Amino acid sequence: SRLFKLSFKNLNDLSAAFDCSNHRKLVIVGTISSGLSPIEVHISHNNSTYYRAGFFNISPDPATGEFAMIIDCPFKYIKLKYFVNATVTALISGSN
């Protein structure tokens, strides 16, 4: 298991990459400061070309801004993207 903290706050920013090549499952948890837009998950096999994984959108709780998701991880890298000017803080943990 490895814990990875990321934060981004500009419109359309992609987060830093998380290397999940040694993990089979990921837990993504965190908070946003404002907005109700879903957080997009982008995946890559080479850490240079990323594709939106539309089936992995994360919807924050509108009342608290908190979010959580557990996903299978057959890809090597993951980034998060948010479409509203807000601070997004997320923790990603991988497990074998």
C-alpha cells in the first residue's frame, strides 16, 4: 500500500500522476472547496498520453465536498481533473 497526496486548484488542471503499476485496486478519497462538477479520472499506460476514463467519474457530495471511490487498476498511471475553480485535495492509496 502506498499513500499519495495531490492538490490542484486551477480550472481544467490535471493532477500529478500516480504510478499504480504495482497495484490492483485504488482507493481515492478527498475534498473539494466548491462546485458540484464530477472529478474526471484520466489513465495512461506510458505516463505521457492520458485518456479520460468516463466510467470512473467521481461525484463529490454536494453538502460536504467529500468524495471517495474504489476502482480496479489494470492501467499504469492515473491523474484527476476538475472543471471548476476550486481546491481539490485527494489521497490515493494502492493495494495488491
